[in-house]
Amino acid sequence: MAASGLDLGDAPSPRRPGRRGYGTQLSPREQEVAELLAGGATKQDIVQTLFLSPRTVEKHVARVLAKLRTGQNEIHASLPNSDRPGSDEPA
């Protein structure tokens, strides 16, 4: 590294400000979508309930299913800390 500190070389780039990444955890919006899916809502129901575009809902559903490693029919059992009636997990 140069004495001036301008040569970054192999140093990692500074983190850019912006939205928080959630990694493998569901974001708050993905959690909402997951809960609606678990309650039996269709994608069109979610579009109308959350005032989102169909494409946005498609992306959220795809991410939810990928993160939970489940299918749409099994999502109810895959939600952590579910406090819905019939859930196997403690609240």
C-alpha cells in the first residue's frame, strides 16, 4: 500500500450504503408473502392485499420458496416460529 493510502490493492471495497441484505433469512416483505401463502392466498390475492405488481409477487414467492427450500403446498410447515393455529412449532 502506498504511503498516501490511495492504493487499495487487494483491500476489500468499502461497503456501499443501501438496503440491508437478509441472506438466507426472509426479509420483512418476504415474511408477509410467506404468511399469506401459508394461509392459502393465491399470488393474485397477494397482489391485491399488498398492493404489489404481479411480477414483484412472483419474485417474492420465488425467493421465499428458495430460502425455505420448500414448495408452495408445504410452506406452512416451513415457516419458523409460526403462531398460526395448527402449527407444529411453539410460538
